[in-house]
Amino acid sequence: MRDPYTVLGVSRSASEKDIKSAYRKLAKKYHPDQNPDDASAHGKFAEATHAYDLLNDKEKRAQFDRGEIDAEGNPRFAGFGNGGFGGARGGARPGAGGAGGFSAEDILKEFMSGFGGQPRGGARTAGGAQWDPFAGAAGGAGGARMAKGDDIVVNIAVSLEDAHKAASVPVRMPTGKVLNVKLPDKVEEGQQIRLKGQGTPSPFGEPGDALVTVRFEKSKAFRRDGQDIRTDVAVTLYEAVLGAKVRVPTLDGPVELNLPPGVDTSKALRLKGKGLYGDGDLYVNIRVVLPPGGDADLEALARFMRDQKPYKVRD
């Protein structure tokens, strides 16, 4: 894994906002849905997502900046570098490198990142077992770790309400196993959640991870417009004319909205701060519904208005 700052194209002093913005641009460019047949794009998407997951975590970012963990999020141990256990042969893998390096193992994983764009645990032999080119037979006491199992990709559809509340949602794995996964705060469309050890098992080492890609499911009540949310509320003719209190759905639950007399239904009413994650607003479109089956008194009033008090609503 390359230096996450390099992957996202930001400086080490980048703000959380800059990091998030950089990730969104890369995710939009390399997302598998946009590049279904481009394995290279899949790999870049997974790489950007991993970099974002690390830098978006304040504690992990601080540990990485201090050199306590590497770009994969693994602890760095003293005594395993060029000076420990007789140098590179008995220590870390060749090319494992320090912070900011791009190891040979990473290059191999990127090269073999086909089949869904996710890094694989190593090439496979004719018998189906995984082979790690860095794990030589004569590795000795300081030899390389065993090959890791493959990562798997799982797509989930979450409601806007669950995303807004960072709720825990059930995720069904390819094996049929159901996991309860908490959504990150302010989760983004297409963001991936890494579940350690929930990928393909390996006969020689630790299992791979599951990369859960978040999709927002279509809502019956709301329409998303960036961070703003739009909804429709039906009212009677007399509520529109005389004013009323009407219940309006929001991502936090229903609220009472004061409808002013003679409300202009051509303009949406805004509830500030009631959009997605509280970063946007909720816009309420008022829809006047006439009584079913017609009404003689209403028709008489309409004729009176047409003949005695006409007004223009179109040019």
C-alpha cells in the first residue's frame, strides 16, 4: 500500500475536509459502477478507499504520522529492518519499505487486483492453494508471514434514515452469514467499510477482509439533492387557503409545520438544518388535493371566482 497521502494526492497537513474532497473525486472517477470492465480502475478505487479509511480515522492518522503503523495500518516493530536478524534476508520482506514507500508486495497485489478490482492474497498454484512469492522456504525464524486470504466485496442498500443516524444495519455475506454493521458517521454513497477477517479463508494464513460498499436505496418519502432533502406533503384546499398545522416527515421523525394562510404552493417551504446529517435543509413541496368525487359547492365557488374574481397564474 502506498503512502495514503500520495494515494489521495494531498499534503500531510491536509484538513479533514481536503481529505474527504480528494477521496470523493477519486471514488467518483474510479468507482466499479463507472468502470465495470477496468480492473485497474477497480484497484485504484480500493486503494483510495483504504487510504481514506486510514486518514479519516484521527487515531490511525496520528499513529501513521508518528511512524507507529504502516500504510496498511499494521504496527511497525523495531529490530525487523535492515539491521535486525541479519538484515533483509531474516527480517522484513524485500521492498516492505518505510513510510511513503511502495513495496514490491503492493505492486504485486495491484498487478493481481482483477476479479472485481480487490487485492488478492497472492497467485494460486495449479492445485488451488495460494502462493506468496515473498514467503521462501528458507525464511527461517524471521521468515515472511503466510499468504492472506482474498478480500471480498459486498454491496448493501441503506435507507437515508439509517445513514443519517449512523445506524447498525444487517449485512448478509456470500456465505449466508449475517453481520450487524454500524454505519460510519456521515457515510458517503459508494464508501466502503472494511470488515477485518470476514473475507475468504486462507489455508496458510489469516482470512481476507470484506469490503462493504454502501448504496443509498430509493426512498418513498424523500428525494436527495446533495445534502438537502425534498419531500411532498398533501394538504386540503381549505388548509392551503386558511392555514393549518400539518405533520411533515423528516429524517429525524415527523414534525409539525405551520402552514401560512394562502400558502404559495409554487414555492417549497424550507426547514433549516433538517437535511442529511444536519448539513443541509429539508424542502417541503405543498400539494393541494381536492375532495374526491367532486363537490357542488366548490364548483359554484370556482365559477364565482372565475367570473367575479379572476387572477392570472400563467403568462
